[in-house]
Amino acid sequence: MSIQSIHSTHVPRHSIGRWGVLLTLCLGVAMPSWAQVWKYVDDQGVTHFTNEPVAKGLLIIAGETQPAPPEVADLGVLPEEQARRTLNFVESQNSYKVNQAQLKAAAQTHGVDYALVKAVTATESAFNPQAVSHKGAVGLMQIMPATAAQYGVRSEPGISVVQKLKEPGINIQVGIRHLADLTRLYPGRMDLVLAAYNAGQGAVSRAGHQIPNYRETQNYVRKVLAMYRILQTRSG
């Protein structure tokens, strides 16, 4: 079975056979290889992965033969189960192993829990430093160029801000500094920290300092918090 046959994830609950196949694939059974993996969020705020190009999708894997990322759409499983699938996928990727030390060092420097940094990065880009979203967010921690500018990242002759943000060292510094600032802005409210990281501080303010009524943001907060709780119980 190719991934094209499972890229749509609204599965009727009575379709037990197909659900079982999807779940088996999600849990890491050997699958055929393909060149690209795309991530996108539908109008219901549900995250999908597919190897077919999507106009408003985020390219997670390009031009390499790698296992498929876990399916994290709502198939009736708990957020914790979805989070574990994502972690299992991310931790198998070379890009995670290569960038882990930089992430840990920057988290320590800026006083941010590494478990939070890892959960955010896994959810944002699956640790792909070349990822660019349809909204223009770039790199490992999916930084918008406007946010990067707030932290002093500027274009130079021959190199744009986007190119700079594809450099893991720059992206990590900006992303973690931003998380640190949001943590100070919303003390004791990790849900608002994540909502602001995903939707922006303005959206949180307009919502009366609550999670905005965006399904994508609400699902994002639930997913990252579930992953964060898992990571807090173990190291690495």
C-alpha cells in the first residue's frame, strides 16, 4: 500500500478494517519508501501527513528515503498516544540526533526546559531544518521572519533571513529565546505560552488572555502539552 491511499485521515469509526491498517502503519510497520512527506492542517484543525504535494502544506521530508511520520489526526486515540507516535518518529531521525546537543545547550543558556523545546520542535517541523510552511515559518522551530527580526536576524548581501533561519544554530537561538520571553510573559500558563508561539501574542490578547478559538491552535497546545508531559518523565 502506498501512502497516497492513506493521506486522508477522516476515517469512519465503523470502518474497522481500514482503521486497523492505519493504526498498524502509524505504529511503525515497514512501509515502502517515497521521496517527500508533507504536513498540513485541515479546516477542522486536524493534522495530516502525505507524500502528495499540498498547496498549503509544510514539506517535512524532501528527496530522501525515510519512514513515514506518524499519523496524528484524531482517530479516537488519546493525545498522549499521538504524542508518543510523533516522538518515536522524531527520535529515529538523523536530524534530531544531529541537532539535539545544540538544542540542549541553548535551552540551558536561556533557562527553558529542554523537554519543552523538544516537544515544540518535534511538533513544529519533525526536526527538519529546511522546512518552510505556507505561512512563511522557517526551519526547526518554525520561525517567522518578522519574529527573527525582533531578535536581531537581518538579511545580508547574498543571504536572506529565510536562508539564515534554515541554519539550525540561528533558528534554535531565536526559537528558544522566543519561548523564554513567552514563558516570562505568561508565568504559570504553559498553555498560553504555546498558544502565543503558534498563533501569536496578539491572538492570545484578543481572546482575553485565553487560548484563541482556532482549532489548529487548540490541537497544537494539546499535542505539545501531551508530549511535554511524556518528556518530563524521562531524559533525552
